[in-house]
Amino acid sequence: MSHHIYQTDGFILKGREAKDANRFFTIFTKDLGLIGASAQGVRLLKSKLRYSLQDFSLVHLSLVRGREVWRITSAGKIDDISKIENFSVVARIFSLLDRLLAGEEKNADLFDFVLSFILFIKKIAYQTLVILKIMLAILTMMI
């Protein structure tokens, strides 16, 4: 039986251990929306996916739909967002995405906005970033 392989870009919002060597990831993708996906054997030292599937990364994914969850068949890291100087802003945005998005629903406009915002954060001055942190903290408290 042949399975369709979906190719998409996505932000890895968080990951957690599952079973012995597996991990389960919450990923916000451009084409599929917010999904949960598992990667088999990714915690093993010999795993090829180990370094691509890090929390807070922008990755290009190949996914196959399983019975219950998506399965990651291959991944390539596009950008490691955790290396941004003011990473706390991005971490809060990812936390908001995880709490506010529900289900698998394509939302390419939101994905593009988050991507452009992260690129913007890489370039802006520290003073502007402090203002953004305050605004984001207020927004987080309102929810």
C-alpha cells in the first residue's frame, strides 16, 4: 500500500519523549496547520533526524499520515531560531501559537506572518525589542 508523502515547512513548537527512542513533536506547518507528529528512533545517537528536529527550529519536513498521528520521514533544518539574541520573544510567540491554534487547518498567512516577524526580530535594535516584549507580555496575560 502506497502512502502520500506531504512536503511542507514548519516551526517545531515543542517536543517530548515518547517510548524509548522516539519523540513526539507539536509543529506549526505552512500547509497543514498545527499538527502532532512522531519521529521514530530520533533519540538514538545514530539517528539522521536527531539534529534537524530540535525544538524552536524552522524545518522542511516530509510527512506521512499514519492511523492516529503524522509520522516524520525526513527533515532538514532551515533555521535554528533558538540562536536568536532575544529568544524569549520567539518562545512566547510559539507558546501562544501552541495554546491558540486548534486542529489541522491550513493557515499559510499566519505562518508567513510569524516567519517575517522572526526575520524582523533578527534585525531590530534592542530598544524596539523591549517594547515588543512588554506588548507580548500584556497580550499573554489577556488570554
